[in-house]
Amino acid sequence: MKKLAALFLSIAVIITCSACDNNSSNPNLDFGDPIDKHENPITYYTKEEVKEMIEQNSNLKVSDDFFYTLVPKTIDHVSEFVTCTSFDLEPKEELEEFKTIYNYLFPNHELDERCLYYYYPFDEYDDSATYEELLDQWVFGRPLNNSDILNAYLAGEYIYDGLTFLVYDEMKFPHEESVALSYRSPFGNDYCNFNKGVLEKYIAQKNGEQTYHAASSINVSYYAAECVGHYPPDSEEKFKMLDGKEISIKDAVKFFESYIESIPTAAEHSGFDIHVNDVYVYKLSEDDDYYGFDYTTSRSFDNIPFTYIDGTDVDGGNRDLASGCMVVTDDVEGAYSTYNAYKAFDEKKHTDFIPFEKAVKTISEKLTDYVDFEVTKAELFYRWGEFVGEHKIGETYTRAYPAWKLTLENPNDDITYVAYLNALTGEFSGGR
């Protein structure tokens, strides 16, 4: 039941973010053509240089335990722009893309047509439905191996004013090797999940179980014996994974980002990549010396990541919600949201913006002098600004702007705080 609840929550979040009030719709929105990826050369300050700038301020001290920096020393530009999700592909292209993505993610796992479903969440909903009925209605939807349903789907008879998904789930038809995939087309749009089932197979075997089912979404923490640490993505620490090989966190992060960016989505003119922000390392079982990585991730535009949900932000819904994981050294186990299909418009480049040293001084002046805060992260991010509107359901437009972010620990109460400074206007915001 926990896996089903997690799926409901994931979909509810996406519907809340993407299917906005129709009163906000604006069919006349026109920001020109979407922006393709382009060069934005960056060099970064070292941690020692960033530490020196931070500790010039009497109420700020760099943490001895955890310190991560992503502070440009030189950069061609920062930007203001409009970011947008994508509308669903037409049914035929949607199905073709789904099979292409499936074959890329699971090259050794033949697609079982019985496990492929078309799903839209705004069907009539019966509060008195049993758990099994909920599975049919919410998780699986309409089976596309049914010729009548498939023909109706391809003919566009199920197209309606709402968000739709394709789902591959093997719960009803168990396989020796189980996988799962679900997303709103094109791949990399707001709702997007895949799971290769390697971790769940390992856990099932440890528990003496003969069969297992790959859930729609996966994270290592759900199955692991213990968390052994929280690490920055540039950590050189090495761990042994399920394939018996060791890999550093830094190299695993590079592999993950490259893998996600290479997925052959049908989306055109996406200006975004994926960025790993945090890494949590888990020991997979008490009696085996194997480890797995959970990532918190967000979009990256012009080599600058977006702010993300990490338990500390104060933006309400204006943060990226994404994750990924690895349990072997040469493959990605799963991901939730990859942003391959997001688009950017109406870019305004800025070569003149508030430098980091000045930003830190301003943030320091906004903080109390009675606490010496420990800085655990210093980063340049893009933040979501005002909601602009939606062209049609599934295409929502939001402005973005660059901001400096400090993550702060108060040693007196062990509470994490964040402080943002708009890199263009100097506007400050922060909180717990």
C-alpha cells in the first residue's frame, strides 16, 4: 500500500503544479521560439577561496563537517527567462516514443504488451473502491493490448482536457526480471518515472522470495539497512556497489548525469540538463558490504542548476522535485523527473550581476549577530519567479531568475536555514 500511496502523491504533485486553474489560461501567450542549449563558459572558485570570502563576515563560519560550493569565478552570463513544460504528444507518436524509451532503458527486457496501460487521472473515482479496484483504476488504467482500447486511443478518442500517462507495470503478470516505466509524454516532462528492478530483486533474494515486482518509482532509502552518510556530489569517497566494483561518488554522479541527458526523448528544443545536488549513501543490507546512492536532482540551464526540494527551501511549490538512484557502477537504477522535455523561452542575458563576495556580505547583514552560522553550501541557482500562465493544460509558463544561495546551520538549535539573494536585484529572502 505504501508504494501505491507514493504514486498517488507523485501524481498529485504534478497535477497541482501543471494543471493550473483554467482561469489562468492564456491561449495568446507567445514568447517566441524555444531556446536550444548554448555555451556559457564557467570557471569556479575553489572551496578555499569561497571559505575565505565567507569568513570575512563575523557571523559566518564554514562547516568543518560538510561544505559544498558551486560559485562561479568567471561566467559568460546569467539569464532571466521563461520556463515551460510540454504538451502531450499525439497518441501514435506518444506510443512510438514510449517504446523507444523502453528499449533504451531496458535493452535486455522484452516489452510485454499485457503490461502496457493508458492512464488518465480524472476518471470517475469511487471512494468505496477496494485496494484492487484502486490499482486497476489509478495505477493501470486501460490495457493497450486490448485492440478496441488501443484503436480508440490511437484515434484520439481518449484525448481530453487533462494530463495523461503511459504506464508499464508487471504486477499482474510477474516476470523473472521486473521493470517499470511511466511518464507523461514526451519523456522528461513533469511526471516521469523508471525503475530497473535490480535493487528490488536483490532485496527479494535476501528475504528468500522467489518473485518480486518493480514499483513505479524507486529510491534506495526505502529498502536499505542504514544511511551511512550525506555527501556533496563532488566527493571522492568510494563505495562498493552490487556489481562488486567500487566507484567514487563524483564519478557516479557524472555517470548518472550523462546517462539521463543521453536518453532519446522525442522532445525538441530542450534547453535543460540534469544536475545532482546531494548524494545519500546507504548500506543495502546488514550482512553484505554493498552500497547504493540516492540523489536529489534538479534542472540545469546554461550549467546553472535550479533550486530544488531538500527540506530547507522556503519557496512553497517553486522548487524542482526530482531524484535518482544507482546500485551498480555502470547503470542507473531509476529516476523520478528528468527534465529532458522542459523548454526555455524569452532569454535575457546579463553579464553584470551581484558578485558572490558582495552577496555574502549582504546576507550576513540580514542575519542576527548573536549566532555564528555554519555554512554548509554556497551556490548559484536559478529560482522560479512569477507564474505567467498556461497555453493549454500541460503547458505552464513560469519566469526564472538567478540567485545566490547559502545553506546555514545554527549550532544552537541544529536547525537548517537558507538564505537567497537575487543576483540581479539584491532582494533577500530566507527562512527555515
